[in-house]
Amino acid sequence: MLKLLKTYQKLIIVLIFPYLYLVMVLVMPTDYSVTAPGNLTPVQNFITIDGVEPVGDFNTIYVYSYDPITAFQYFMLYNDPTMDVYETTDREKDMSFQDEYRAGQLSKLVSLKTSLIQAYQLAMLEDSSISIETEYRGLYIYMRPSRLSELQIGDEVVSINGENYADHTHDSFILLTQQDQYQMTIKRIEGQSVSYHTVDYEKVPGELSIRFLRNDEILASQPSFDLPGVNNIVGGPSGGMMQTLSIYASLLKLNIGDLKIAGTGTIQMDGNIGPIGGIRQKIVTAMYQKVDIFFIPETHFQEISDLEFDYELVVVSTIEEAVLWLHENFN
């Protein structure tokens, strides 16, 4: 064996370099990520309303995201028009897989609650038997620099510099986080255990900032609801608009028919439809899934103006516009 190795030593050395290069191309990560077309999820998988049958075929839409990708994947995907290959952001580099998952689950929970509140409040204008009672509870920690290990994604911020959320509107409470340094009182729920602690925060120049989500609690509703999809693996807030429309249409029993309706867009507490990621991949996904109607936020329309699709595109900037479109077309 040693004699063979000595005999072919030069050949082995020559061959080992392309082998190592091939291994690096196949497995070594790059500084790039990719967003790829995904699939649809029926809204009724996420939300059920007591005594109310879901109407219509309303669907949220998700895409697949991978970060980081290998050099081989980069070369394979870069020229694919259905993919979005981009340089991995500083935020993505700083977040662990666990934190990414927690942030996705948290944003989904907030989106579901906001959808319910918006849908019920709009339906109340048409049917006085429908009601919902809510209370502002402060902020959630949504994203934070990894160095702040004393903060967890999902922690509730109940006071800032001694000022409690109950004494503020959301706008005035979150304004307190715009200071260069402040102290937060954190409420943490782990199973049946609830604990409180304080965290002193000082902004570091050039560092990614803490990001927060609004925390609203639904105290009571008529009819009542359940959230069976709150713990499934699909996360993110981009289903907000479609969740709201599905709840609204079901509460008022709108005659939607058998059309396959999908869309994307976050829902804000003021009714605005917010931006999302992967809009081009979602447009492609809707084509693959043969939807009839697709809703998008107006803010993204210019990004997809060059694409061709075979479904009706509905472009809206507020949930009121989306609801009005439903009434004009299906009621």
C-alpha cells in the first residue's frame, strides 16, 4: 500500500485539489440566501369561530427561505427568475435558527390577534350581535442583538423607565424606546410560570436595534374563536390581510362561492396593509396553485408589474378597501 502511495503520490496530490474544491463548492456556506416559491395554507387551518362555518376558499401564502446557501446552490439558482438570491442581511447573520423560529411564531400570533380584532370590528358595523373586547398590554420583544442574551424573543415589555403601558397609548409607549438608553421591565411566561425582571439597555453605535411588536389582548368576543394553527411550523405575519378577510366574510356569511382566493400582506391595527417579503415568489406560487383571485399590498405593485399571471389581481392599501371589494363582488 505504501509503495502504491509513493508511486502515485504526484497524481494523488494533483487530484486532491479539485476534489477539495468540489467539496467546498457543495457544502461551504456563502454570504447569500434565497427565497423560493412555496405553497398555500387555508385560513381555516389557523382560525375557527364557534358556530360559524367558514365561507369561501381563502388562503394565506408562504415561501421557502434558506440561509445561507452553498456556492453550488448559488450558481444553480442565481439565474432562475422564480428565485430571489440576495446577500444575507446583518440581521439574519446575527440571529440563531431558534430565534428566527421564535420570531416567526411570535409575528404569526400577533398577526392572528390583529386579524381577529380588525375583522370583528368591521363586522360589528354590519351586525350588532358581533362584538370584541380588547386591551393594550405593551410590547413584545420581536428581534434583538444576540449580545442581549437576557432578553428572549416573546418577552413582554410592561414598563419603560418606570412608566407602565397602562398609562400610555401604543404610540406614546413605543416612543419611549427611541431613547439612547432606558430600563425595561420584562414579563416572561414559560409554561405556567410568570416572572419579572429588569433589563438596562444602551444603544451601541452601528448595532442592530431592538424591534418590538404591539401586544393586544383579546378579553372576550361574540362569537368566540379558537386558534388551532398558532403552534404549527409555518410562521410570519404576511397572512394578516387574508386572515382578516376570511374571518370577516365568515362572520357576515358573504356568498363567496367556490373561487380560490389567496393573497399576502400584513395587517396593522390602524387597518393599513403592510409590506411583506418574497412578493415575486408569492405571485409565482399563486400561479402554480391556480388561484382565481390574488390580493397584494399596493406598496408592492411596482415590483411585480413586469410579471404575467392568469388570475385577477386585487391591489389594496387598507383592509377597508379589501372589504369593500368583497362586498362589491360577492354580496
